[in-house]
Amino acid sequence: MRFAGRGGAIAALILAVTAIGCGGTALDDQKTEDQIKDSVEKGQGGKVTAVDCPSGVDVEPGTVFSCAVTRPGGKTETAKLRIRDEDANVDFFNLSPSK
């Protein structure tokens, strides 16, 4: 995954594995967190100590959600993602400092 710059668009996609639950199909939040961590470290460099995504995000095309990215020293950033299709392909389109 390549970053277009701090807070810029990402040029590639993340394929998030889905989990089937009682309420339908949801993104696998652990897999999504692992992929964001790898993408941020490779794309911008620097260590990521943790990524926290919401659990139970239904695979619904167009859904936008955010994950918290924590760097060493406790600095946090927000990763914004959009579910692209019913196959759980996700666009990782923004990484910005948390407010």
C-alpha cells in the first residue's frame, strides 16, 4: 500500500476477511487491524504500537468507518476506511492526526 502523503489517499486496497455472525456478515476487525498496521508501517515508515477498529462492522458497500492508530509515545492517528463491495474489499483512504 502506498500513501500519497500524510492524510492523503492510499493507492491500493485492503482485503478484509469477513466473519459470519448471527446478524449477518461483518468485517474481521482483527484482520483489518493487522492489515492497517502493516500498511502504515510500510507506507509511511515508523512503528505502529496498536490499531483499534470497531467490531461488528457490517459488510455494506459505501459504509465508512474509522480505526485508531497508536504510535510510540501514545501519539494517535485516525485511519478512515470505506467498504468498497460485498466481497469486503476496503479502501483505506485517509490517515490523519487524532483530535
